[in-house]
Amino acid sequence: MNTPQLVVHRDKELMAQAAAARLITKIVDAQASRGYASIVLTGGRNGNGLLAALASAPARDAVDWARIDLWWGDERYLPEGDPDRNDTQARAALLDAVPLDPARVHPMPASDGPHGADVEAAAEAYAAELSKAAGPENHGSVPAFDVLMLGVGPDTHVASLFPELPAVRETERTVVGVHGAPKPPPTRISLTLPAIRSAREVWLLAAGEDKAEAAAIALSGAGEIQAPAAGAYGRSRTLWLLDAAAASQLPRSLYPPASA
């Protein structure tokens, strides 16, 4: 586990714009060195805010959108096109406006898909899709994502890994069905902590006063079962991107600037 790096911005708008610029740089660098980039998207107001900022960023067209693989960290198990699904919101914020290769966009299954109400079968199908995309150089059953983004909930949840629930305790599977989530809808699909930790970089996004306590808990040495955000880290870098409100309960000792 590497030591998390923190970047604190004045407000959520500036945080979204700066994170979008940072993501563009990561994608362009990966494409230059390897030919493609692999990114995991997150939903929620911070994830969608970043995508909206990316859509309007002057450097947006520096990305070769046809050479990017997009995955999701979690999904609400709802019918395709439902406005509450993360992939529906991502398409509205950015994806429909850029020339992606549809074969390289990997939404999680919907509840009206081939698996019907069986969320466990849907999770297994997504795990199989990840495994198929993993190359021998990845040394595992998921691709080595360049950047995996996660929103941090007020209860410290990330993806759909909620404190104390079975999904956050999973150590073998890469994708699980989630039942009884404490926020609606209760049925979801989520990457597990082992899958999250396969990413080269994990970025945790938190903006707003309602995220301040969660950030303080997760960065204070809490256990991952009680504070799932504490267990989310990348193989080479873990980056917390916060606004001043979300960072307001952090001790100043945690404020060193992240390296470029």
C-alpha cells in the first residue's frame, strides 16, 4: 500500500476542472506509451461533475477517444437507460459527445438484460468480461487500469462497497452483486477491493461539507471494513482530490501537495 497523496482545491468546480485536466494528461500519456488507455469511471455528483468538466475542457480533443477502454466501478442494477444508472449519466455528461469505439465501452449489465433479476449472474458476467480483457502482463483477472476513479460517500463507501456489508469483505472475486445497500436502489453491482487495487492509480473524489467526516476517517488509519475508502488504493499511486469543504476536518499534516 502506498501513502495517499492529497490535492485540495478551493471549491468543487475548480476540483472538477483540475481533475479533468489531470485525467486528460494521464490518458494522452498512456496512449503515447502503449497505444491505448484503460479508465474506470465513477458516478455520483463528483464523478459526473468531472465528466462534464472534461466535456468542456479545451484539451478534450487531445485524447484519441477511439483508443480508450472505459469500465465502471459500480452500477445500480436497474433497466438499461434508467436515468439513475451510472452509465446513463456518464453518457449524458460526456460519452455521447466524443467519438468512442462502442466495443471498448463496457457498462455493467442492466436488470432487463439477459441475467434478469439475477444480480449475481450479472456480476459474474462482468467479471468474465474483465478477465477476457486482461492480458498476460496484467498478472491477474482484471486489466491494469491506468486510472480508477471513485467517489467517496458520506459513510466512507466507495463504488458500492458499504461499511460492514459482505461486499467489502470479499477477497477472492473481482465483481460482486450487492444486496441491501443502505442507499437506493438496494441492488447493485460493484468491483471489489482486490479489483480496485489492481489499478495503477486510484483517484478518490470528495467535495462538499457532507464528505468532510468521511475523508477524515478514511485518511486517519481506519480499517477498510468500517471505512471502505481506506482500503481503496492503487499499485503505484493513490490520489485524493478534494475541495476545501471536504478537507475541512483533515489535520494540516495531511496537506502536503501531491507530486506531479
